[in-house]
Amino acid sequence: MAPAALHLLAILCLASLLAGAAAASAGCGVNTSLEGYRADLRMSQHQLRGRMEVLDGCSFRVAALDLLPGSASARWWRADGTDLDALARGEPAAADPLDRTFRSESLVFRLLPGVSWPRVPVLAAYDPLTSSLFGFVRLSAGANASSDPSSSSASAAPTMLDSCAQLSPRFRVRWTLHEANNSVDIGLEAAVGSEYYMAFGWAQPGVAEASVIGADLVVAGFTEDGLPFADDYYVTNNSECLLREDGSVEGVCPDTIYGRNGSAALANDTRLVYGHRRDGVSFVRFSRPLVSKDSKHDVAVNAARNMTVVWAIGLLRPPDSLRPYYLPLVSRGSASAGTAFAFAKLKLSDAGSGCVGPLDADDKEDQARITSERKTPLVVTVGPALHYPNPPNPDKVLYINKKEAPLLKVERGVPVTFSVEAGHDVPLYITSDPVGGNATSRNTPEVIYAGGPKAEGVPATPTELVWLPDRNTPDLVYYQSLYDQKMGWKIQVVDGGLSDMYNNSVLLDDQQVTFFWTLSGDSINIAARGEKKSGYLAIGFGSAMVNSYAYVGWVDGNGKGHVKSYWIDGKDGMSVHETHENVTHKRCRLENGAIIFEFTRPLTPSCIGRVECKNLIDPTTPLKVIWAMGAQWSSGPLSLKNMHSDTSNRPIRILLLSGLAEAVEDLRPVLAVHGFMMFVAWAILFPGGIMAARYLKHLKGDLWFQAHIYLQYSGTAVMLLGVLFAVAELRGFSFKSRHARIGAVAFAFACAQPINAYLRPYKTENREPSSRNRIVWEYLHLFTGRSAALAGIVALFTGLQHLGHRLLTLKIVHYNDELAPIFFKENRAGPYCFS
């Protein structure tokens, strides 16, 4: 390309860039009447604080931004209002996610393309995933407010004050000084439970050593109905308030008690401004005079002096008939759990913030807690939304056992019964969606665990809904209304006893490991629990660990649990091969040093060509299970550290369908007697009787007949005794094996013969033709007798095969028991030899 052409191309590119910049600037300059508008963010939850300022037509700044993290979908949001429907119709205003903790940061955010300030009546911090409103600022009247300084109070939020001091890791005091008005606004903020008070005030000045005696305090907190209060208190003794019979008052008492003989209205100089409970944090704002008219009980505060203040947090005593006040419980000696008390220095005129970031409470749940009981139904009704934990919300929400949207706690494996009485238009369902109201209609995926359109009722005709959380139920689900959003709240699902979570369990060999299982369609849920401390626990399917499929559970050094599957084809570390089975819902944990692990796997693997594809589980066939445990396991190459310290001596055969188990052991004596008696009956007595009837008829008299009868009856008696021995040993009839089914057929034919003999027609004499009944009987007798003999011989052979299988299993087990000590002694390179 010619140089002139290159020069022209460069000029055109530069012109395009300048034109784009000018257009962007012009776009930001449109509708900039809000430029310079400032307002405080109003907190709804997540401890949101900050001062928002419009910079130009497409950007804004938030100064001193505090925020606890939301999900990855949380954004600055454009909406027409702050109600649930308006926020649902809104859209993101800025691209920056609000998924981290903001700690008193000053940040500039840019509006998304297509979003301008006239389309942002409300700027909110909002999480659409959970429909959670963190806070907001209204901009609808921003143009007038920005030009009218007197309207600044309208844009001020009650949670925003000018200064802050961190008194302890979980207690702060905020204040705004109004020296011209002889007052100060104070906000007390503490990460404590709703049953705790917050106390703050000034110690008596002019004393050599700071003391709580004579202190002028404000005690703030929340009533049992969740309403904030802030009252003026005076301290005469480090004790609870005591009203004596002579009318004197002593302790930490409200000023109104001291002033009851005078003007009680002047005694309480504290005025409540605002209060809330959010995210497990109490905040109460009040106003008090710097210099009060009550000079006896109130300390005069000099804003320019560095004065001693006293603060405390502790439990409240609710009012009663004798003391109609909320009174602090004063602890003597060592402070009780959750209480704190200290002195500090504070100068009100020193503006600034010593608080960085939001308070983050360990327990953010203020809702009532209900733990479900197996036999007690949970009554579901509706009521007004007074303290719903996730604003915004509808006017009515679900109540359970007369508590507003409580946090439910249920155990896996324990049925939960709901008595639904919330109305025909409020069906209950259990869902994975935190918003509810049929997430499918919002194109949001959800998993429904119980309930639906039919789970509705009224107090006169309630509907019972039974839900059984299982081991695959997530740790957190929600109870909600199927038709309306955000009426319910959380269900915390915890592990119950394994015996509650699984239908069957057996103790494996030596009673050191318990094996649990539940058949579920085409899959099986399995758990194994060690009964003593170990570093890992392994179970295997097979007669010995060699040539078996093993599952190992262990917890690593970081406390993370692991469950993995292996194929073992030898007795050294190189013979242990990790497989890629379709093992799901894997969990492993330690309880008192013992390993517990769980997993789910298909009965028939859906793969071809790999070794694990042959790992089939047939519920109708006994499953042989063995175990081992040791000190340490790892995902990488195995070493001597992975040597097991304990192992089963023999496998346990488990009948998955019936829940029965037996150890693989020597042939049982009773079963040996059964086999011997059946051999005598079917190999000697019954064939002898048949031979007598077939070949001894040429003898004189009825010798052949007597021999036939006695041999057949003897065989029948011996056979019956043999069957009884087997039934007694096996504790019942079982027809799951081929031997048992064929033996049952032989038994039926054999028992039919005595009945047949009893019903036989008489034989005609003098060579007269036999009657029709006699002919039919002879053919029937011949057929049943030969069928019984054939079935009996086959049953004998299947019994011998069954015996051979038991003896082979026994031989393998004994071989491994004898070889293992030698192998461990002579070949230390085999850390994985599970006998």
C-alpha cells in the first residue's frame, strides 16, 4: 500500500475514534440535571451503607461503601420502585458484581449502555437470584433536591452518621454532632442476638479513676415484639435495679424511676429515632442533649473534650408485674457468655470514621427456629409480614406453629409432617428455589422435593403433607407457596443417624464396621461407618480384597472428605487401580476420630470395555462385603503409609433385598445333616422302593409291595426331617436359589405319593379288566413317582454344587488368612494387601 494511502487511513481511524468519544461524551451529557445529587443509601439488609453521588449522565460514585457479599448475580439495579414486582421488572444498571465484602470503599460505577438517569427512579443494590433487596436510593426527585440544600435531610438515611468508633470487634458507636442544637445523634451497633441490650454513656467526670457508679447511660435494644427502644439510665450501684420498700432505688435503673416523685417526663431525655435488626446485627439510633436539664442524673457532655465513656452489652430482663421495665442483667464476677463491659475515651468534635467495613455476625438468622419431630405435625398458616428476613416480601407470609417464616431444621431419614391450613390459594411445596412461587414460570430451574397444587387446605379441612428428606437432599432447601413468591423461608437439612437415613444395616466381620444401604430403583445408596478411630476406611465387594472392587473414604489434612473407587488385582501398591465409576453424592467425615463415608452408585454400570463396567450388583444375589482400615490415605501413588492396620477376617454375605447377612464360614453341621438325610432319602430309600416295585414282582406273595411301601414311607420321613433341619437353620423358607426351587418341586411330588396311595382304587381279581379309575390312578402314580425321582436327583446335584461353592469360598478365605501374615512379613512393598 502507498504511503499516502496509509496516511489517509490513519487520519480516518483517528477521526472515527474522536467521533466515538464525542458521541459517548454527548450521551453522558444528556439529562445531567442530576449531576452532583447526593443521597444516602438506605439499608434493607447485608449491612449496606454508603453515600451515592451522581457524577454525570452515565456514572455515579458510592463513598464509604459497606456491604456484605451477595451472590454472583447481585448488581446495582434499575427499578421503578422497591416492591417485589417493581424489582422483578427492573434490570441491571451497572455491570459490576456485588459478590464480595466492601469495606468503607469509594468506588465509581458506570451505567450500562442504554441506561440513563431518567430511567432510574430507584437505584438499588439487588440480587435477582434470591430476589433480595440490599438497599436503595430514590432519584425521582433528585433534580429538585440537588438544587435545594435544605432538602438534604430528605436524602439522609437513619443508618448513616458522620463519625464512628470501634469499641470492640462486635460493638460500634456512631454519632452526628448538632452542637448548635445542643444535641447529638448516636447510633449503637452490635453483632449480638435480639435478646441482648446495648448500653453507652458518659462516666461521671472529675473522678480520679473511671467508674460505672454515677454513669449516665442509654440502654437500647429490642422488645419481645421486635420493636426498638432506647431509655435513659443512671447507675448508683453495679447491680440490677432494685426498688426498696422505703422508696429508694439502687442499681442500674431508668431515670424515670428516680424522677417518679417529680416530673417523669423530664427525666428521660433520650429520644428514639430509629432501630432495626438486620443480618444478626442490632442498630438503634437515638438523640440526646449535650447538656440536660436533669443535672442530677445526666452528665453534661463537652463535645470539645476527650471524655470517658462506658459501654456494655449483655442480656435483657423483660418487664414483669413488679418491674415494668427492660432491665440489664448485671453479671457479678466473671462476665457470662456474650456480655462485655469497658471504658473508652471519646471526643465528639473529632469527625472521622474508625470503623472499617460492615459488622459481620456469626449468626445472621433472627427468625424463630423449629426442629421437626417425627410424630408432631407442623401447622402451616398465613399471617402478616412483620419481620420477614429477606425483603422485599408480600403482605402475607407463611407461619409455622404460629411463628412467622421460621427456620426449620429437619433430619435426613426422619419424616416431616405438615398440616397445611394456609388456604386453598396457598399450596405448600418444598423446593430448591429461594423465591418460590413456581420458579418454572420464571424460566428458572428448580427441584421440587414434596408438595404441589394439592397440598392446600383450611383449618376446618387441613391437608397432611409428609416429606422424607433422604441422604441426597441438599443441606438447604425452602418451603414456599406454589403461587406466590417469598412467602416461606429456609429448611436446614442435617444428617440424622445413619439408621434413620438408610433402610438396612449390618455389622461386618469382627463388628468393627457397620454397612448401611438403601435400594432406590436402579441405584443403591451405601454408607460405611468405622466403629473405631482410623485415618481411612475401605470396604470391598468380593471374597478378598484381591480381585475385588474397593471404596475408600478418608479426610485429608485440610479437613476435606474424599471417597474414591478402586479395582485391586494384586497384593502390591501397583495393583491398586483407581476407577472412574459413576459414583455420586459422595460424602466423608470424621466423628470422634472414626471415618463415615457415603455414596450412591448404579446397580449396573452404564459403560463398556472398562474394568469397572463388570462391577455389577444383583440385589437377588448375596453380596460379599469385606473391610479394612489404616492410618493414612492419599489420592496419589501409594506407599507404606497406606498399609492397613486392621482388616476383616472373612467376608459377610448380605442379602440386599431382605436385609439379612451371614458370615462365610465352615459348612454348618445342621446343613451337613440336611445334605446327608437328603442323600439317604433320594439316593437310597426312594430308588430302592422304585426298584422293589419294578423288579421284585416275580416273588411269591406281596413281598415286593411291602418293601416298596416301607422304603417309600421311610424315604418320605427322612426327607421331611431333612427339610425341617434346613428350615430351622435358615430361619425360614427361601426359594431364591436354584437348589431350593428344584428341591421344593421334588418335595411336592414326594408328598403327593402318600396321598396318591391313600386314594388308590382296588385292583380287580381273577384277571378282570381294570376300572377306568384304576387305570387313571396307575398312570398318575407312575408319572408323579418318576417326576419326584427325577427332581430329587437334580436337587441332589444342585445341592452338591452349592456345597462345592461354599467349600471353594472357604478355601479362598482360609488361603488369604494364611498367606497374609507371610506376605506382610516378607514383602513390605505391598502396602495394599487387604486379606
